[in-house]
Amino acid sequence: MKSTKYFVILILFLMIVGFASITTVFIMQGNTTINTGDFDVRFISADTEDGGSATISSDGKTVTYVTSQLKSVGDYVYVHGTIKNFSTIYDADVHVQVDVNPMYNGVDYSDYIQIGADRAPTDTLSIPANSSVTNTIYVALIKPVEEDVQLSFSFTFTANAVEREEVAEP
């Protein structure tokens, strides 16, 4: 009986060792990259109506412009900027920020100008995938100035991706 008991224990031991020797462990290692490369929103055009010039930065995120002269109270200059969402996967919520340096020769001219837009600068522009939106921003002279003044303006936007239910047509 003792030998049968040892024989059974030996068989069980051999079965465990045999099973362990043919069992393999599968370990996966690697990195995961989330591709946000499809989300691409930028200015595609910018122009003025008044003979000034508008320049788009190399990354397409900023428009800087120089206006023609504002000589009389009530004179306006307009800049039209078109922003395109090149993504086919994401819609874009875009906020355009107008930055003005109102200082010239140590004088603050912020009370002399008014900035507005056909869509308020605080509004969020919703741009569906693979489409564009044009916004017009204006600067008006609201107080007379006694000397030539040169102020610089720039328009920069931030865009947030909004998930879509389906991919847009290219």
C-alpha cells in the first residue's frame, strides 16, 4: 500500500511538472500612441478691405495685420479671417482672441479705438469637420488723435476637438 501511495504521488508530481513544462506565459510589452494628428485647425486666408495687409503665421494660428490710416472719428478697418477645420474625425470649438498693444510713445490709446466682430470675440465658433468659417473683425477710431499713432493687433485662436459620431467626407 505504501508503494502504491508513493507511486500515485510520483505520478501526480510528474503530471504537475510535465504540465508546468509545457505551459507558457505570454507577456506583452509595448507602447500605445494616441494619434491626434487628424485634428488640424488653422487660418487659411486673411485679408483687409482698406489697403492694409494681413499675414498668417507659419503655423496658421495667428493673423497679424497693419491697417491703412484711420484719420477721422468713425473710420473703420476690417480684417476677414477664414478658419478651416481640416479634421475628418473631430468638429472644432474655436475661440478667437484679439490682442492689442494700446501703448504708443508712452500713451495708452485704448480709449481711442473700438474692436468688434460679426461674431463677438468672446463667442465660440463651432466648425464642423472638414469645413470653414469666416469671421470679420473691425477696428474703429472713436476719439480724435492729435499725432500719428501706430498700434499693433493680432488675432490668435485656440481650438478644442469635439468628438463626432461619424467621419466627415474629405
